[in-house]
Amino acid sequence: MQTDPDKRYVTEVLEAEWNEKLRKLEDAQKEYEKAVQKDREMLNDNDLDSLQDKLSDFSKIWKDKSLGNRDRKRIVRLLIEDVTILKGDPITMHIRLKGGASKIINVQKPEYHLEHFRTDPKVITLIDQLLDHHIESEIAEILNKKGFKTGMGHSFKRKPFMVCALVTKYLPALAVSEKKDS
């Protein structure tokens, strides 16, 4: 390098520092190559094939009954950086993975647990209509003959207090007038 003779000392120092950095870079690259080679030696071809097979069918691993929840949590921590959930209909989840990739998933709101046991609104409406001309035990018999079931999947009971319990539990929300056995 050509420099002013008065500034030659500065140039030599800079060249020395540059050459030192290049040597450190070369040493780091050699160290990295050794580590990669060591990793390759630790995993033989059969191990790599097995690992790739497992990774290609991740859902099978995830659903494996022998995999505990603790291990599933570890897997999630290894893969996911963070999740942002936006409440709405549908629920939107922004998932950012550790590798930098991201994914947006939309899911429907789950039903409330009691929704599974709610008596069909058509049955409730029919009960309301039948209350104008029938007593509770007759209503239970009519509903059973038509094949209707309670929210729990049971047939309607002929005992008046069982139907009254049903009526008083579900119908007030629908503004149904109370009727009594005559």
C-alpha cells in the first residue's frame, strides 16, 4: 500500500489490526467447520434419516400418547417465539417462530361447555305452544312421541315436576308465561 512516509506508522498499525482480524476470522471458520464435522459424526446417516422422517410427520409425534404434556411444552418453547391473539369472530392468532417465519391462523370461537347440553330452541318453542292447551305430563308424552330429547339426550319425563323444572329453567329467558297443572 502506498502512503505518505510521515503516515507510514498509522498504515502499518491498521494493516496489522486488519491482518489480525483476518486471522481470527479464519480461525473462527475453521472452528465452525470442525464443530459441523463433529455434529455430522455424532449423527450417522441412519440417525439423520430417522430424524427427518420424524420431522416430516410432526403431527404424528404431537399426537403420540407416550409424549407427555411437559415434552409438548418444551417443543413449543423451542419452536415458537411469541403469539399475538386478536379477539374477534373468528379469533386471529399471529404466531412468530424462532427461525423468523410467521404464520397467521384464524379459528372459530369455541362453544361454551353448556351449549352442548342446551335443549333445541325448536323444542322450547313447541313447549311454549303446547302449554296453552296441555299440562306438563301431556307435553312430556307428546315430545317423547315426536322423538324429541332434552339437551342431555334423555327423553322427557312424565312427572310434572321434571317438566316444570325444564320449563322454569329454560323458558323464562324466552319470556314464556308460566302455566300450572290443572
